[in-house]
Amino acid sequence: MFNRLQRVWRVTAVALATLLAVAGAQAQSWRQPQEGDYARPPPRPFADPDRAARAAREATGGRVLGVQGAEQDGQPGYRVRILEQNGRVRSLHFDPASGKMQD
């Protein structure tokens, strides 16, 4: 008798847990989206540091020493430090929106 009662309790507990899991999943799928549910990440410039380094290399023919995220006139971009062939080090700004290098 005790084993039978124990088995009934186990089956009941498993059935209840399954029912709660299914009901929770179904309730979640019917919920209407709320404001802020699907928050988008802040927009990123379409360029990456590698693209900024490549553009600086093509523009100057020098060696890239480093690339850092930087703003110029409130616009996000990248600061690229270049070692030119004559030994001079220059800092250029890469504008990801236009893809242009600026001194």
C-alpha cells in the first residue's frame, strides 16, 4: 500500500510540473510585447578598427601603429596612428560614415 501511494505522489508531482511548464510556455507565447521588450543595441558604426587601419595604410602607405575609438566633432570614428616611410608619426581620423581619412 505504501509503495502504491508513493508511486501516485510521484506521478502526480511529475504531471503537475509538466502542466506548469507547458502552461508557462504557452502563456509566454501569447503575451503582447511591452515597451522596451525588444530594445535594440545602440547603433554601431558600420566600420571596424581593421577597416580604419586598412584605409589609413592605403591613404599614406605607412605602417599602422595603433587604432583607437575616438570622436571628432561629436561623430564616432577611429584615430589611427601611422608611421610614415620618412619616420614621421601622424594621427589620422577615420570617419566610418563616409569611409574617409582626415588629418
